[in-house]
Amino acid sequence: MQLPPALHARLAGAPGAAEPLPVERNPKAGAAPFRFMARLVRFPREHEFFEEGDVQRHLYLQDVLTQVAGEPEKPRVPEFTCQVAGCCQVFDALEDYEHHYHTLHRNVCSFCKRAFPSGHLLDVHILEWHDSLFQILSERQDMYQCLVEGCTEKFKTSKDRKDHLVNRHLYPVDFRFDKPRKTRSLATPQVTVQVSAEALGADWEQSEGDAMEGCSEPASERRTCGHRIPPIICFGQGASRGFKSTKKRNKHQ
Amino acid sequence: MWSRRRGSLMPAGCGLEELRRRRREREAVLRKARREQQLISKRLLRDDAPGEAEEGCVAMILGEAEIQQFLRLAQRGTEEKERERALVSLRRGLQHPETQQTFIWLEGSMRTLVGLLTSNQALLQLEAARCLHELSHSEQSAVAEACLPATSYLLTYLSGHSSDFIELCLYTLGNLIVESEAVRRQLLPQGIVPALAACIQSPHLTVLEALGYALSQLLQAKEAPEKIIPSVLASTLPQHMLRLLQPGPKLNLGVAMEFAWCLHYITCSQVNNDLLITHGALSTLGLLLLDLAGAVQRTEDAGLELLACPVLRCLSNLLTEAAVEAVGGQMQLRDERVVAALFILLEFFLWKQPSLLPEGLWLLNNLTANSPSFCTSLLSLDLIQPLLQLLPVSNVVSILVLTVLCNIAEKGPAYCQHLWPGPLLPSLLDTLAFSDTEVVGQSLELLQLLFLYQPEAAQAFLQQSGLQALERHEETQLQDRVHALQQIALHG
């Protein structure tokens, strides 16, 4: 196919078009036995017109998914340690460290050291577990918000919320990020629970309790790690936090 | 600008001929599936060619006892590395369908896996997610459905921060979505649409590409037009999708491809295309088309046609909406650069993937049908000859080319004066020799218009043995039009 040489230049040129030629139709045009009519054409989803393109798309997806499912390649680096206070995990791959950091140190409650998968769940936790004002307000209005992104429902009790999660959103009955608050004294920072990996392993299996405890390394190992994180790693603000708005801070005693 | 994340897609140790042969086989399988409307079946998503296993990682069939042992080690092992290795072994075993079956029927196994997925041991979590991902690839619905207990967690993790992990969760969700309506019936109330709408704001390209994949699978579901697309349109997803399709330095081919296909599944379902138009879809896609044509000239990058295809489809379908007029004839709809871009893409298709030519010509039809402006552009940019060069490609292409030419001719004498004298008439005489009835029929239509608005063309037709060319069709179903045309040519 030979395109006129000026075409490429036209593409690179300014928007716009020449004045359209005048239209002048004769009623005999397309009259029987002829039948041509200029018309817009649309094709619905399953039309066979799309067969070729769909097949090519699928071939591409096959390649992508085979790659994705392949053995993950992790470039190895010299061993280094997590620098968060109290954590002595050692890593030899940056991806591993990134995931560790985000899972255990990113959304951490400063009161009880629990880690959460997202900022949203952390906020809900702080509100419901550590805000005494929340307890007072919840006696008078529905304060327990639904955990599902996009759902604005609120409930009187945590049990009502759980029922909603299970019935409306088809969540599992034992959803791990919706534990009812334990009755402890509020707003006093808990001592970091140092447990060994083994105990933790047993712990989550049996109890419905604390899904995401903090650092798992025994205290004795704390001093022996001296490796630095490679300087290119930077995750921005990530330290544990408590209340995030000044409004709440004022009300917190 | 057109940065591409993935490296070479060629498996090691394969000759070129072998690759071509295998690709043809895969194509044949897919084509058959498409005709049976089974194209989104999981079975076809993974290229199961043997010998593509990575070195030393052959999938082993694991028995009940071994699975239990690995799970126990992962749960209760003393050393973190030991626990991780146990899960890696489990994952490798799960590549095999038999192991998958054994796994899902083993009591407590999924519960344990979900427990590991939600544990506080980050690396175990990652490996558990990989096991789940492996299961999600299964061709058997039972296996996909066995993964249902994990979906609420997969969705929860989409609002986390670890991009590798989120990417994995998305691909897993995408695979699960494809397999069964039962899975989708659970994912929708669990909030998959809002979760994706939040996640699409991630800056990570790998996450975005995975999200596009998952969303495209969701949109392809049979029940999507009624049950899924309305909520997608009501969310912020369309705006974000269009944002990710904006041409510019940040445009990523892999990401754009996924969302262009998503947009196609939405537009061809015809649920509420007007909404997309108000969000500026026509404008964005038009600019993207220009950009694509520019890219095609600069690089021989594999895959540009895979982005061009859904863009062309969306534009073509959107142009049929009434709202187009209401939005006041956006600039791009009068911009002749769109025509220039389209022809550059047609040339590219002719070279790279001729089977996609009809899609480009479909857009050309929708651009020219009701637009004197675009018809004039085709003439002033000297594109009739290149268009005619496509006639021999295939019957489908011929019909479309002739239709576009009819679109121009039917606008009257001012247009036909530019069609003849010229290469059109000889080409039409050639097409009259085709055997395909539709092609010949369309040629007859074009000739009628040409003779009507440019009578001298009829004279030339006669002089070039046009009547003889018509004779061969006198006894066919085309006879009415043939006779009428003979009369016009002879008597005006």
C-alpha cells in the first residue's frame, strides 16, 4: 500500500480540515433495484466480525499469563536487615523486603502494635479499639462502619456489622480483620508482644484472636543485627501512627 | 514514551519455525473456541505446551500425605526459611492438575492456605498467594470455586501497598473471575468494583496492568451487560481508564492495552455509551489514534496492533451514538489528521496483521458515512488510490473498501468529479470479475452512483468493455441491478 508522501507530514501538522465539498443528492441515487445507503455500522459483543482481533488478543494474554505464573526471579543482593526498631528480619532480595515492610510496618497501630493490610482498616481499628469517644458516641448512634470499600452503611454494634458483612457482602464468618474489641483499658500503649514464630504459628490457627501481631523476633536478637538497608530503599512515611487528624487528637484524653 | 515493561516473550531454546507452528496451532484452537463463544474459558488462558517448564522446576504430582506435610511445615515449622520452602514445594506441585484436585478435596487444606495468606509472616503470605495463584489457573471450576474463601482477603489486600503482592492478587482474581459465574456472584457483593476503583489510583505500572487484566475478564462475562457494566459505569473507573489512555510521555503500552480492551467490552455491550462520551472518550481515543499512528512510523514494536484494535473498535462503536452530535462536533471529529492516522495504521496492518484490516475499514466507514468533511479529506489527502490497493486482500476487505467509496460517491457530483477520471474505474472493472456476489453487488452500487453524478464515466466504462464485464452476472441474483446498470450506461 503506497501512501502519499505528504500524509506523514499531515499527521504531524496542525489539527483542522479543508472546507467540505458541497453535497448534492439526486433522488435516483440508491433507488430500486439499487439500495445503497450510507450508514453507521455497529457490532455487538459476540459478533463474528470481532473474531480475528479477539483471537490475537487471547494469544497475547496467553503469553502474559505464562510469564506471570512463571518462577519469580528475584535478583539477590547482599544480606541486610530491616531497620525498624525491634525487627531483625534479614533479607537478600528487595522484593521480599518491600513486602515485609508493607505488611508489618506500614499500617501499624501505635497503641497495640497490630499491623493491618491497609490504611483504611487501621483507621477503623484505631477508632473502634482506642478511641474512648467512639465508645460513648456509639451508644447513641450507629458508629460501626462497614469494612467494604464503597459501602457507607453503619451499625450499632460490631455484631450487627459482622452480620451485614456476612449476609450482604458474603464475607466469611471468621473474617480476620474484623475482630471484636477486647475489653482492655483504652489508650494505654500495649507492650510489644514478643513471641516466637512457633507460638505464632499455633496461635492463629486456634484462636480467633490477634491476626497481625507486631514484630516476631525475640528480644534477645535485637542487638546483633548491624546490616544497613540499601540506600535506594525508601518507602516514605511509614512509622506506626495513632490518630491522624487533629480533630481526633483534641478529643483524645 | 511507549515504554514496555515485559521483556522478550520467547521461551528459551525454541527455533523460529517451531514457534510459528505452535502459534498457528494455538490460533486455530482459539478461533474454534471463539466461534463456540467459549473464548474466555480458562482452559485457553495458559499456553500448556510441554517443555516450557523452567529448568529444574518440573511440576510433580503430590499425594495427600505430601500435601499435608508441606502444609504442616509451613504452619508450624521452626525456621522461617523452612516454612517458606515447604510452600514453594507445594506451589510447584500445584502446577499439576492432579495435585490441585487432591488439594481441594483434602479437608482443611484451603483453610490452612487462607490462614497462611493472612498471617503476619510476610514471605509466607507471598508464597501462599502464589499457591492460590497456581490454583486459580486450573481449568476445572471446582478448583476455582474452592478458592472462594480467599476472595474477601484478596480484595482487602488490593488496598495495601506492596505492589508485587497486589499484582499477584489481581492476576489471581482475574483468573478466578473467568472460570465461573459462582465466583463472580460472590465477588460483586464483596465489593470488587469499588476495590478496583480504589486500586486503579496506584502509580505502579505492574499493578495497573494486572488490574486491567482482571477488569477485562470481569467485563467479558456473559452476564456483564446486565450485572457488572452498570456498576462499573457508575464508579470512577471510566474516568481513570480514560486517564490511563491519554497519550503522552507516561503512556505505557501494556497498561493502555488492557484498558483499551476494557473500554471495548463496555462500549460493544451498549449499556450507556453516552456516559463515556460525556467523559471525553471520543476525544481521548481520537488523540490516542493519532499517537498510535505516530508510534507505528517510528518503531516496529511488537504489539502496537494489539492496542490499535480495541481503540478502533471503541471509536467505531461510539461514533454510532446519538450523543456524538450533541457534544457539538468535537474537534477531533472534523480533524483530518484522524483520516491520515487511520491510513497509516491500515498500511501497518497490511504489513503486520492483515486480518485486522476490516476493523480499520469499519472505522473509516463510520467516519465517512455521514460526514462530508471526512469524505472531502479522503479526496484532498489523495487517499483513493491507496484505498483501492486494498481491494485484492479479501472479500470482506473489498466490500468495506467499496462501501467507503460509495459513502463518498453518494454525496454528489462535487465528490464524483474527484473519483473519475482516475484509477477507480479500472479497479471497478476488475472487481466485476470477482466471483463473490456481495463484492460484485457493491461494485454495481458504486457504478450506479458514479454514472448518475459523473455521466462521462459511463462513456469510459463502455469504451473499456464494461458491458462485457457485466454480462457474466446477467443470470445471477444480481440481474436486476445488472440490467438497470446496462440501461443507464447505454442510455444515461
